[in-house]
Amino acid sequence: QVQLVESGGGLVQPGGSLRLSCAASGFTFSSYPMSWYRQAPGKERELVAYITSAGYNTNYADSVKGRFTISRDNGKNTVYLQMNTLKPEDTAVYYCKRTGLDVWGQGTQVTVSF
């Protein structure tokens, strides 16, 4: 079955960086676009970044544009989210998702605070 396992979250100070990873299994990873979402306490889950199946095209939410970079390694069935210049409002649980399937991993908590 499809499995998505996120990792790499943690506590970081404002201005810091984190790199999230999502290991995928149970489907042909290289055939599908992938996305990162996040959900802050009391808020709706929102799309953060999207990458096409071969990785040639990406899109970002306006709130993270210029600070976050999505990438993928199809040989390792893994999608990444490099997050720089983090702000307190980036605090959320981050999830990856495969296009076309409503399956979610457990997420990884990112907390940006002094």
C-alpha cells in the first residue's frame, strides 16, 4: 500500500533552516507529482510547494516563495523541502502528498521559536 513517511522537523530559531524529507513507497514514485502541505494549530491544511514528476517544474505558496525549495530524488523515492529564513508563522505540522491520492503520512512538526 502507499506509504509516506516525513522526517526532519524540529525546533529552530527564527532565521534558521531545516530540510524535510518524505520517503515514499507502494507506488511508482517517478510517475507522480508530489506536494508538501502544512497545518498550523487551528488552521486549515494549506499547500506549500509542488513539484512535477521529473522535477523540472515547481510551484510555491506566496508565503514561502524565495525561502523554501522543493526537490526530489526519484532514485531514492524521496521528496525534500529545504526551508530557509524560517519565521514563527512557519510553525506547523508538515505533510507530503502524492497527486491524485488522499493518503497522508504522520507529518513532521516544525516549530520556529526563540
